[in-house]
Amino acid sequence: MAFNKLYQFSILNALMDGVADEGINVSTMLESGDHGLGTFKHMDGEMVVLDGIAYQMRQDGSILVAGPETVVPFAMVTRFQPAHISHLSLSSKDALDLHIWEHLPNARNLFLAIRIDGQFEYITARTVGKQEYPGECLVDVGKRQVVRTLSNTKGSLVGFYSPGFSHGLSVAGYHLHFIDDDRRNGGHMLDFKSGNVQISLSPIARVELELPQSSEFNSARLLADAHKIREVEG
């Protein structure tokens, strides 16, 4: 697998329609990348892939190393090689946005791989519980999310910026998952303020999209609107 090539399995609109019963397994996914995010069968928690290990961050707060045969219905991963590294403090998500486009002004219509390591004054993250019935949509699953705010914690934010034209394929804008250094807390990032952190970035111009071939996927409408995606993804 080449560096900084995005591999994506399935699309966000499939999760919005509740397509989460089948997928690839973790070992297959990790052949395509060592950095990324996604979810698990029946949307059972948030996934973060950090340094080639896939972690499952569950609604009850537990974190597990996902086994090689664990089913993944949606994932975005890359073999990450930073093109730009800097060190600074960030007051908010908006400060991250300003920093990125100051240093990568010609990448707005590309995907970006993002990793932020260090001390966080606070970070607010959510985890979702799994589907209660087959085909339950992500908006309804998200209504049972658990939101936690961690203070003075060290860890890593991992994920991607996706350009606006990709909305529905992925989350247009920032999609970042957090895991702390102790591997005890994490989830889908909603807000944060950092202390001194290392920010690693790499533009991505090569994308491989693999679509499911299941009857569940091929019978879905896949027409979720932008408002619903923002509602559930923050």
C-alpha cells in the first residue's frame, strides 16, 4: 500500500440508512492503512486506527483492541506519512481549521490525513451504542450516544478532512476520533482545547473506494441529506 492513499470501505450514507450488518474484517482493512477511523458491525462503538492497531471504543466507556476477524461496515484508512508537522496550542476546532489552511492553502479540495498528539486541556467526545434492530439508521442510533468531557488528558486525535464534494461518501469537513495514551477513554471528537500538541498533516490525492456487494447495501436508498449528517456527526 502506497503512503497517503486513502482506502475507504462503504459510504457514510449507507450508515445513515442503517447498512451495518456486513463488511470487511479488521485484518483486511489494516492491509490498506495504519491510520484512520470507522465503526463496527451494527455500529457497536467508534473505531480509531492508530499506529496500525484498531481500537473499539464502546458506549460503556470500555476500549478493546479489535480482533482480526471483527467486522467493519465502514472505514477510512491510510498508510500515513506526514507532509507537514508543527507544534502549537489550539484554542478550539476553529483554530485547527485556521492553522491547516494557513499551511496548506492549496489543499481545500483534497482529502487530508490528520493526527494531533499531546496534552489536551479538555476534549469532548461521544460514543454510540449498537443498533437495537437490523437496519436501524445512524440518526436513531446516535440518539443513544454517551458524551464525555475529559480534562487534562494526553492522547491522540486521528482522522481526516474530507472536501465538500464528498458529502455523503464521507463526512465533509473534519472527522476525528480521540483515544487517550492509557487506552481508557476516547470517542468521536465534538470539541477540544489543547495544550502543546504536535499536528501532523498530509494531503491525499489518491482515493480507493470499495463498495459493499450485499443485498442490504443494494436495497438502500442512500439519499441522506446534509442536515441529518451534521446532526449525527457534529
